Amino acid sequence: MTAPVFRFAPSPNGELHLGHALSALTNQRMAAKSGGRLLLRIEDIDLTRCTPEFEAAIRSDLAWLGIAYEQPVRRQSEHFACYEDALERLKADELVYPAFMSRGDIRAAIIDHEASGQSWPRDPDGAPLYPGTDRTLSSRERRRRIDAGTPFAWRLDTAAALARLPDQLNWREWGDETMAATTDIAADPLQWGDVIIARREIATSYHLSVVVDDALQGISHVVRGLDLYFATSLQRLLQQVLGLPQPTYFHHRLVLGPDGRKLSKSQRDTGLAALRDAGETPETVKAMLGF
């Protein structure tokens, strides 16, 4: 029987905080309980914000917490060709389109719509859905704009992708860390609208790279925070249309700050380095998180 494969996949665009520690420790504990393997993936497709210094800090923090992972570590910035290949497959299947609307164009369309007294739909993160007015442009007009140097991004035609599926789209979710039972969750990728799959300057996005990497690394168990629960719908759609295997998911609780919001890398007082400098030990940090 093949051993389960887990992964902890931070972005090196800031220091790890207590929320990251919870996720890494949960992955470690579930991997140990199931006789599984734990991988580290560095999600650094954002070449402007991700730095080697932050990556080194991630590795130091994980070592301090006593979290071991297999080598080699996959670094996304070294595998853009894999994501470009997946993008080309989506293009060939006519499931993505070049979207030319700027942020100003999108804002103007929303203002016009809401001036009529109607609210504009928003995704689970609260961002307005893309209007999609350029979804129906002719191939000739698309080519003319691209050749003219008009900025664009590749967006998923979510409705078209869903229409290709023969059955209801679901994902498997564990109820708790014991992995005793799973529930089928109905996926609803339409709540995200036509998301960006790749940009002209970076031929991928978080959603595309994560499903490609999970497949290439043989990830069978995706354990991550509840803040990514709704994103699973969209990622399951990409897995399905790209013919990629489906992992089983567990979305653990979040660590909240004093304001009741989930922690961010800008809140340095919850950073692992700051806690270490303040005299905390791996044991006290784990105790803070219930380990």
C-alpha cells in the first residue's frame, strides 16, 4: 500500500507566524499517525515579493520547531515550464481566454452596475467577480489586441469548464484529524467567477501551480487552513479538466489575532522569529497551539 503524502507549502514573502506553525505541525502529526511522508514546497511564483532570505527563515523556523521533511524541496520558481504546459492544455481546450479589462475598467463597470441599485457579485474572499465582457471577443479581435501590446491576463472560463463535466463536482473532506471518515462536499467554482489562471509576464497563478504541483508530487492528503476551504472548489475544477488526481482534504482551524481576524505576515508580534527572540521555546509555542 502506498504511503500517504502530505505537504507544507509556504510562500517566502514574509516570516512564518503562529498560523503557519499550526499548519506545519498539523501536517507533521497527521503524517506520523498515518505512516505518511511530509514534503516541503516553496511557493515562490511571485518573484517580486519572494526572497531567498525569507526562504532561509522558513527553513530555520521549521528546524526550530522540530519539523522534518523529505529532500529535495520543490521550489515553484524552478518549474514554470510545468505550469506553462498546463496552461497550453487549457488554451487548446478553449477553457481560458485573454482578459483585457484593467482594474480601472472593472471598477467602472461595477460602479455603472451598482448605480442602477443592484449589487455586484463577489467571491468568497470579498473581491468583485470579473465582468467577463471580453469573454466573447472574436479570435481576430483578441489577436489584434495582443499584437498591439494590450495588457491582458488569462482567465478561466469557469462556466465552460463546468459544462465539460459529466457529473456533479465534489471533493473529499475529512471531518477531523483522526482521518476516520470523509464527507463528499459539493464544489461550487462559479462563486469565484472567471479567475486569473496566468498572467502575460508569469504563466501561472496560485490556483494553477498548486494543482499541478500536488499532482506531480503525488500529494494524496492536503492539510491546510480554513481560509482556503472555498478555494478547493476552484482547484477541484482545475484538477478535473486537466485530468489530475484528486487528493483528500482537511481544513484545520485558524489562529486568530486580537481583532478576531486570521493572522497575517504583517503582524510581527505573532511571528515565530519574534516569539523566539522574546524567549519562547518550541515547547511553549506548541503549547500555545494545543500540541
